Amino acid sequence: MTRLMMKNILLIATMAIALVACRQTLPLESQKFVTVSDGRLVCEGSDYRFVGTNFWYGAILGSEGQGGDRRRLCLELDSLRAIGLCNLRILVGSDGQAGIGDKVEPTLQQAPGVYNDTILAGLDYLLAEMARRDMKAVLYLNNAWEWSGGYGYYLEQAGLGRCPLPNSEGYEAYVDHVSQFATSEKAHQLFYDYVRFIVGRTNRYTNQPYRDDPTIMAWQICNEPRPFSDNVKDAFVGWLGEASQLIKRLDPNHLVSLGSEGIFGCQLDSTLYARISADPNVDYITIHVWPVNWSWANRNMPEADIERSCTLSREYVCRHLDVAAQLGKPIVIEEFGYSRNGGSFSPESSVEARDRYFDYMLTLAESEPLIAGVNLWAWGGLVRPQHERWQKGDPYVGDPAQEPQGLNSVFMSDKSTIRLLRSHVAELSKGNHSTE
């Protein structure tokens, strides 16, 4: 063995020892980030599998302005923590003018570069309180639907006119308008400016840059991004690719996901879903499952179609598990919901069918190692809806402004559902083994 070879071997050995030492002395905060390893989500040296919920209004609730209620926020977080629902999917903020029917308010982004500081403070406060309870947040930045502005807001700011509202002007008119988003470079650039602002933010309460905060599990590009037209699929793929690349460049510490419903949100095109999911900057893939919304169950009597809903849901999940396996990426069922018996909105009505559906979906998640987690839709918590249609001043529940209040909300008074969730949290957590 030559002296040069010996020198190189010693150098490599020294580097290896240094890498091991570095890993062993990583700051505790760095170890708390959720990462991906061998097709699994990992946190603090163990598999990270979870039962969580959608809590889209968390930033509003954390504010001290309109809609804010920090006392309620802390009580809700305590309740969720006690149940074990410690992964919360949250809307960063809504866009556009206030006073528009079917849209969440108050808005965060009132105009390009003009932000409501009370909502920003609410988001900061929410993340700080979640950190105190060792909870994780998935923060979504855009929305394909009207209830928080999203696509329609950016198109209007790009000069493409006011967005029709589906409930009053028709679903087809809405789809025709928002299908322009995939090809609007100006709308994209306005969105990217917003992404730079939010991802680059520092929390005023913790003085911690968002990019360094392990409370955030993932940045999510959009809630249910859709192309809305067969003619813009390539542009749709391109936009999501640009957005994911930008977020990774701004913040390499956090995971990136799309927020996709799956094949249902891709013009029923499984190839399109595989294309957007294959993006190297997308760390895990997502699906949503909505039996009532997708007409698998009767809206006015969902309990009559519970068996069919479970069967079709399993088939839908399995189609996406095949994609996850091919890509070697974990999958999260980040939205699933079922109406109360009789299609009722009342918190006093039966949740027998919903409980059966939740039990089926959670059992399915436990049985499939590629499923890293689930987020039920949605947390209503400790309050009661005041009106069937949301009105300014009403408390926020799980149903956004365009939907009947109480439609898909899970309340703390739903005792059977809470018991069910506790049992599945305990069961799923058994699969969280050390990766060391």
C-alpha cells in the first residue's frame, strides 16, 4: 500500500468519524424536524405516523382582531393534544377583499404586498402555542376554491376579471374562469411573491425564522390544486414544479407537499397525478376522499350508503398506494369526511354513519405502512354553529363559509367520535418504531 493510499484511507476514516459525531451532536431543534427516509416520515429517530385534523381557521383564531379568540385557541389545542390529534392542517390566510359571500374573512392578503398584520400575528401565536404542546403544522399557501380567494384572487390581480362564485353564478362558470390559473404567468408571479413573504417570515413571539421552526412539518402549495381543464395539464405540472422548487430553495429544512385530492383532482387522469407526485421537490404525496361530495353516497341519507362509501374509498386509496409505492414516497390522507345521519347540520344529530366511516378509514391507514398519516375534516371543537350559513361574528367551525355550518364538523360533544379517535391514535402510534 502506498503512502498516498494510506493517507486517503485515513482521510476518509476521519471524515466518517466527523459525520457520526456531527449527527450525534445535532441541536435538539434540528432533530425535531419531520423528514423522509426510505418512503417513511421520520421525526426524532422514529417513524412519524399520525392521526390529525384540519384546523384551517387556526391563524384567525390566534389573532387579536376580527374572529380572534386566543382563549378558545388554547382550549382547542389542549383538547386536540389530549385526544392525540397533534398534526394540524392549517390555512395560512385568505386573499382579497372582505364582504364577499362564501369567502372566509378577515383576509390576510388584502392586495398584492398588503397584509393584515393581525392575521400574521395570529399565525405566529398559533405556531408558538403549538410548539409548547409539541404539535406539528402543515401550512397551505393557496386554494383552488373560492372560500379563501386563492386562484380567483390571483387571476383578478393579474387582470383577468372577477371570479364567479359557484353557489350564486354556477359551478361551470367558476371552473371556466379558474382554469386560466394554470397558464397565467402573472398570477403565478404574484403567488410566488406571497410565498417568499410567508416562508421568509420570522415569528414575532419566538424570534425564530419560520424556516428554522420544527413545529412546521410541511409547506403545502395549495388546497386541492386542480387544472380545471384537459387543455392545461402541462402548464399545471409546470406551475406546481416551479412552486415546489421555489419553496425548497427558500426553506430546505421543511417538507413540501402539493395538497392534491389525488386522481379526482387531476381530471380523473392517473398519469397526471403520477407526474405531479414524481416531482423531486415533493416529499410526500396526498389524497382527499369525499364519498358524499363525489356522489358515492346520498347527501340526504348518507347512512344508507355507508358500505358502498367504504368500498369505493378503499379502491380509491389503493390506486394511490400503487403510485406511492412506485415513487417510494409516503402518502397522507389529509382530508376525509362524512356527513351526519340524515345529512343534518345539528351537533345534536346522530354521527353513527360518520363513526363507521372514520373507523373504516383509520383501520385502513393502520394496515398500510405507506400511509404516514390521516387528517380528518374538520375540527369544530368546543363551539356551536350560530347559523346554517356563516355570518360575520359567528364562531368558526370546521366548515368554511361556503358550506352549511356543522356539515362536516367534529365537535367535542360528539363523544362516540372522540372515543373512536383516541383508540385509533393509540393503535397507529404503535407503528412508530425507531429508525436508528
